[in-house]
Amino acid sequence: MKRLVSVSLSFVFVMMVCGLVFAECDGFIASKASNKYHMADCSIAKDIQADDEVCFKTQEEALKAGYAPCDICKPEEKIRVVGSKDSDTYHLLTCDLVKKIKPENLVEYSSPLEAVKLDRLPCEICKPPKPKINYIKYGRED
Ligand SMILES: [Zn+2]
Ligand SMILES: [Zn+2]
């Protein structure tokens, strides 16, 4: 019995090592040395040392872990966000508040930029990316 346990333990260990060595990141890549995350094909992401590399399947995971979108590859332009017809905030799809939005009131935006252009504000709870583009407001009377 003891032998069986140790065999299966070493099997798990081998699987873990293989996973670490061969796992290609097909989502979003961040470096432990910075606070930015990147598209897998970003030139900066390619320079991240394998030891420092952190892989996220989704941007929601990267944001939750405290990373901000890269200014060069701009992954936040590819994230979908949602809002409600009744409110002026936009959310990540994973936000708890999204679950409370009635399906008939749900509005989907192709990117945070899209949402901001429509005068939506980022949710304080899920903290979706906020485009740093001030010219959106330029020339408009408030
Ligand atoms: Zn990047
Ligand atoms: Zn939210």
C-alpha cells in the first residue's frame, strides 16, 4: 500500500514538472517583476524570462491578481465588458454585480473604450480596465 502511494505521488510530481516545462502560455503573460500583463504575442512579453513568467487564461484573472494592461499591446481593448441599461457603470463578465443584472437589461460592449465612449464608468468592485484616453471628452459640452 505504501509503495502504491509513493508511486502515485511521484507520478503527480512528474506531471507537475512536465506541466511547468512544457506549458506554453496561450492566454495573457505577465512578469513577476512588473505589474503589467500582455497579449502572448507582445514584444515585451517575449522578453520575459521563463522564471518570471506568469500565465493567465483570461484578463479577468490577471486583473484580479493585481496586474494592469500593457500600454503597448493594449490587451484591454480586447476584453468584453457589460453593463445594465439602468446604470452607468461597466463591469467585467466575472463581476458579482453582473449576475444581478436582468438579462433584458444587459448591455454588452466590445471593449472598455466602447463603454467609456458611451459615458459609462468602470465598476468600483471588479475594476475593469479604464482606457487612459482623455480626448474622448475633448470638445464636448458637459
Ligand atoms: Zn504588452
Ligand atoms: Zn463590477
